[in-house]
Amino acid sequence: MVANRTKSTKSTGCPVCNKLNFGVGGGSRKPTATNNLQVWCGANGREALLEEWAHPDKAPQDFLRASGVKVPWECGKCGWGWETMVGRCG
């Protein structure tokens, strides 16, 4: 909320400068070698989800499982493509 960044008491300031940006990983955390979408899919039996990944420039390990970033997906059976947030597919 803008009010949280601008009020004089307990202001959080700029979300980017305070590392609260919603970059590639979404949310305030960044993906790591042990905490990313690819690791989560492997640990939770969701390898089929990785087969639908269709982002041309980024890999599943570049995102957290609950990321709010929209990425392209493609059905492995019929080839139909769509975009939705990473967190909505897991």
C-alpha cells in the first residue's frame, strides 16, 4: 500500500530499495538453488508441470513456486498456449 510507504511512522519506503521488489521470483524472496519452482515440483511429484513450461528466456529455477509473475505455458498434449502466474499453476 502507498500509505505504508509514505506515512511518517514505520514507513517501509521504496520497495525496491528495501529488497521487497517483485522481480523474477515474485514476493520479497529470491529463488535459490534449494528453493525454486523446479525443486518444488520435484519434491512434490509435479514434474508434469515443468513439461508445460514455455518461457523463452527464463527457466523454472528462476522463479519461486508462489511467484505472482505471469509466464507462458503450453499444453504437452495439444500445444495450446496460455499465460498465467507461476503461483496459480503449482
